[in-house]
Amino acid sequence: MTRFLPTSAADVLEAVEWAAAGETPLEIFGGGSRRGVGRPLACEHVLDLSALSGVTLYEPEELVLSARAGTPLAEIEALLAASGQELAFEPMDHAPLLGGEAGPRGRSGTIGGVLAANASGPRRIKAGAARDHVLGIHAVSGRGEAFKSGGRVVKNVTGYDLAKVMAGSWGTLAAVTDVTFKVLPRAETEATLVLRGLSEADAAHAMAVAMTSSGEVAAAAHLPETVVGKVLDGGFKGWRGATLLRLEGFSPSVAYRFERLAALLAPMAAPEQLEEGESRKLWREVRDCAPFADGTEKPVWRVSMAPSQGHQMVMALRMEAAVDAFYDWQGGLIWLRMEGDAEAESLRRQIAVHGGGFATLVRAPAATRAAIDVFQPQSEALAALSARVKAQFDPLNILNPGRMYR
């Protein structure tokens, strides 16, 4: 096995040129925290981008940061925090869920991996996903050709926005060497309004009311009774569910909006408050799927669908399979942990019955990932479009071949 460990974009280009010349498949990864997502790869050679690291540009006044693809996400978040800024889409760290150790001491996500996975956290309902914040990239296609897209300014619309095409492609189109993201000021403070003991249907209603109010809710989630005791070091242990609404901004504004929102929701349940420290910790745990980061390989699915249908789909699924679930994005993102592998067919059938959506198998043993569709099966038209895009970027199918679709 050949392991390429490039330290420059030129090294990446040379490695991909070598692979293209011999039509030799390459597995591409950075920190390795997301290698367990997707169908298993049978590549003899790997392109490890972890040494392609370092922030190359950071202009806090311009709200712009550029870094090499292998730069650890933890390093970037620390740099931004020192200037009171953040990646507003708060990308998920997959390491805890997939058996790694979060942070710089273990398998930590990289900024290139964030783009490849289009990772985003609870604030997506307000701020969008990674693809909405990327400004530019440098990359090497499967043809062995270096290219760039976008730039280092927010208003850049020259040509095709290939940076957004890379978002969610899981390294199957190109090896990204450098990325530029828009950053934003971090909120001065935050608080979380908690409603105790609501059913999943009532929680969906409460979150809908909150999101359409003047409260400017930055995140909305619901933890049912089966998982609620697994966050904040068991701080919610014994609760019959917790519905969570995050408010961010300047202290007087957060306090005022909290009071208004609490009065609006009081008929549903007595509102309680988590102050800034506990609130930030709680939303990191929701972001990283902490309730299911249990050190096992029990299948974990990530489902996105209409918020009004999510809890109904889960209720119907529970009639067929043993399922634990919790909800983010006002119920539009559902995390499911199942006891076995056979429930995949039931899950996708129930999603279709309840208006459609997308289900991705995020964690499972390699044998399971090889046997079923890890990513949502595509319609005929969409599959044809995906194939044409793949043929333009990687006609020899040498970059992470088969990771997303057979």
C-alpha cells in the first residue's frame, strides 16, 4: 500500500496525477474522523491530507478565513474564538459518534472534511450549512488537474460556484487542498429555554410556535424520555423529555426575548432556563449526537424531512422496529439509533409514506455499510445528473470510488 502524505498543493497534484496515469483508486481523508461514513472502500492507496495543515489567511475585520484542507477544526475554532468569532453553521464533530476522541488529541475533524460532508449543526435553521458559507477552494480533480473556484471576498460571483459542488461530495469529485470560509461574530451570550415533559407531537407544535414568533430562536431541538438523561452529564436524568430553544445575542435582548417566549409557551409547560455555560455545552452535545456516542456500532441514521412529519414518521417506525430518536432543526433533522441492520427498508418506506426525505447511515459495521444503500437512493434523473458531474471531475473513478453510490 502506498500512503501519500502531502505537505503542499503541489504534492497533492503529483499524487493524483500518478493515480490518474495508472487508473489507480485513491482513498482521500484528512483527520480520519469521518472515514466510517459511506460504503467501505477497497483502495490499496491512500491520500492522507492531515499534514496539509495551517491557516493561510485570517482577516477578522473582513470576516474571512482561509486554511489548508487538513487543518484541524478544533484549531480553527480556537483561533476564531480568540477574536470573538465563529463558524456560524457550527459543524458537527463526528469523532465521538464514530469511536474517535474529539479534539486535537484524537481523531478530530478537519476543515476540508467539514466541506466534504457539508457538516452543520443546530444553528443551520438560522445560519445555513457549510455550503452557504464557503467562499472559495483550491482542489485537484480526478483528471489530475488543479483548479480553483471563488475567492477570498464575500461578493464573488465569477464563473460557476464549484466550491458549493464540493459540499457534500465526500471526496468523490476532487481532492480539496485549500478552503476559504466566511466567519461571523460570536453571540455575546446565549440561553436555552427548556420545556419539560412534552410528548413528541406537543414538542413539534411548541417548536413551530417558537420558530414563527418574534423570539429569533437560533436552534430548536427535542430530546425524548429515552435519550434526555444522556446529556449534560445526566443533568436531565429522570425527565420525561426536554424541548430546547436557544436564544443568542446581546444580554438585554436575550433576556427580553426569553421572557416573551416563556410567556408565549407557558400554557404548554412551565419554562425553565439554562444559562450560558450549560447552554453552550448542551448544544455541542446535540450537535455531535452525544446521546448515541456510546462506543457501540449500533446503526445510527441521520434523517432530514419536513419538521411537521418527523415525529409522525418516528412513531410509525417504532411500530416496526426498536428505535431511539431525538430531533434537531425544529424536528427537521432526526437522529435514529436502531438495534439491528434490518430496519433500513422499514425506515425508507416510512420516510416515503410521510412526505419524503433523506436518510443517511452515519454509523454501522463495515459489513452493513457494504450491503445496503448508505446514502439516500437517487431518482433516475438525479442519478443521471450525478453521473455526469462525476464524469466531468473524475472520469476514471479513482477518488473515493463507490463511497457514496455503487
